[in-house]
Amino acid sequence: QTMESPKYELVIEAKDMGGMDVGLTGTATATILIDDKNDHPPEFTKKEFQATVKEGVTGVIVNLTVGDRDDPATGAWRAVYSIINGNPGQSFEIHTNPQTNEGMLSVVKPLDYEISAFHTLLIKVENEDPLIPDIAYGPSSTATVQITVEDVNEGPVFHPNPMAVTKQENIPIGSVVLTVNATDPDTLQHQTIRYSVHKDPAGWLEINPTNGTVGTTAVLDRESPFVQNNVYTALFLAIDSGNPPATGTGTLHITLEDVNDNVPSLYPTLAKVCDDAKDLRVVVLGASDKDLHPNTDPFKFELSKQSGPEKLWRINRLNNTHAQVILLQNLKKANYNIPISVTDSGKPPLTNTTELRLQVCTCKKSKMDCSATDALHISLTLILLSLLSLFCKSLA
């Protein structure tokens, strides 16, 4: 039997002389602590509980209440809940609220209205401590939970996601890249889907809003800064006709195959040399190409035709990407422009002609003076302009 207080105090009195009034009396207090045994099973306050949850949502959906006449401070009172039927997909879990002893039933895997709109769970409650041998858990230690799943307008889903295609760069504007496919999970609502471009960093693509066909509105360029590791990424939206509408996002990766559409570039474009230099190897030139192999090196370096009866310089190839310009004689202090053509290995190959500006300077005590070369050209220009001005005046 449950007692109001698990502790009792008894005052015991002892008298000598057979308890006669003339005898002496002594008293003592005895404190008796009563240990609670688990002799009451927990019982649900009702046989059936109701819960409603939106599809796609997780969290606590209902608190199950029980009563237990054992001592609340003991394991004979604390409840342990378990789901014994109706949870094959492990979508639900139940835990004990330590303050109230209630069973907190939670959705841990989002429910799908289109698969099942109702769920029925059978819940059992026991104590932390075992019941004493003569007591057993009865029908009141189980309860049913009826769960209703509410339909929610879910966003369309792209298949597959992400989507991947491979295209050659520079395909004609208006080319079809692919046709995307999205379906609406709300199969019972018979909704329509419209497509739109969500993120197209370079502005290269468009999508047909009704059939999902993606086409090009500009030239796809593998060498664009918007392309990472030969892959261009765009995002598309599929929007259903629900109220309110729901949106799904799809990712498209376009792998761009290289085309030989970049001429090689030459560096450096300026070189300086002393007019009395003993080493006439003027500069090592390098070439680079934004394309991929085989549309880049090995490069072919050539000098354009040199004017005049005598050749002043030549170019020697060092390796696949570099060449060296060598003077054939010391030159007078001046600026020279050396046209150099570089050709890549693409099919067909592309050639770029760049002028190397060569400054022949005066060198004294390890100091290079190139200022006179510019000044000489400026002076000649001023003289020519003055003469032209005088000539125009004389005609007038």
C-alpha cells in the first residue's frame, strides 16, 4: 500500500518499578524509513491519443500521459516508453520527459502524405525498476496513437540532380544543351510545372518554361573566368502551380571540350641591351596559350622578314615554350621593333605576331642609360612636325 510519508517517528517510554507512579521514566525516539517497492505499474490516462503532423516536418507531435502510484523519486515511478507496433520505417521515436514522466512522441524521419496519410502506433510503458513478483503490467500499460499526416505542397524534384552534359565550346548560338526533367511529389494534386533560369553566371543559357529545353544564347567559352576546371555550372528552377507555389532547384554541369580558339601570346615585349655588349643574347622569350593540349605548345617561333641588305638578329628555339633572341652585331643606340610570330600546335594552327621592342642603351660603370633613345625619337618627331608646319604655311 502506498503511504503518505515514507518516514515514521515513534517515541518509546520505559518505566521502572513495574510502571508505578513513583518509578523513574526514560524516553527514546525511533525513526522508521519505509522503502518503496514497485508494486504499481504505470497506466496510461487514456487508451487512445490523437496527433496531427504536416508531411516533411520533424519534432515532438504529442505527449503521452501516465499515472503511477509509486514514489516519484524512485525508479519504481519513472516511466520507460517503447513503440511495439506501427513503426517499421523507424520514422518515430519516443522518449521520457524527466520532469513530468510523460512520453514525448517525435517524428524523426519526415513523413510522406502521398505514401501514407495515417499511422497507428502501439505504445508500451514500463518502469525503470522491475515490478515485484506478484504484480504484472496490464492492458492499461499500453495505448494507441492515431497520427494524421497533413498534405503540404512540395517543390518539384529534378531527375537527375545534378545534371551533367559534355559540349564543345563555341557551339552555335541556339544549340540545344539538354532537356531537364522535374516531377512534382504531390501526385494527388495534378499540378503543372514551369521552368526558369535561376543562376547563369555568364548569361549563356535559356530554358523553355514549359518543356524544359535548355539552349544557348551566347557562345560557350571554355577559357571564360566563369568556367572552373572546364566545367560551367548553372542552376534552374521548377515551379509548380500549387497555392502557394513550391519551387525545386536543379544544378546543371556543362563540361566544355577545348577548341583551338586562342592565339599564343609572347612575353616579355621589351628588352634592353648595351650598345657595346659582349654577350649578344638579348632576351629569352616565352609563349603561353589559354587553350588545352594539343592546341598549345610546342610553339613555333619565327622572325618576320628583316628589311635591309644585312640581317641584324636571329631567334633560336630553346624548348617547346621558349626561344632566345640573339643580335648578330652590336647596334647603335636606338629603339628597334622586332616582329616575332608564334604559332601553336592546334589543327588548324593559330599564329600571333608581336613586336619585341629592343632598346639599345649606353652603358657606363654598370649603369644603363636608355633615355637618349626615347629623346632622339621625340626630337626627330618635333623636327618633322616643324618642317610640316612650315611647308603648310609656305603653300598658304
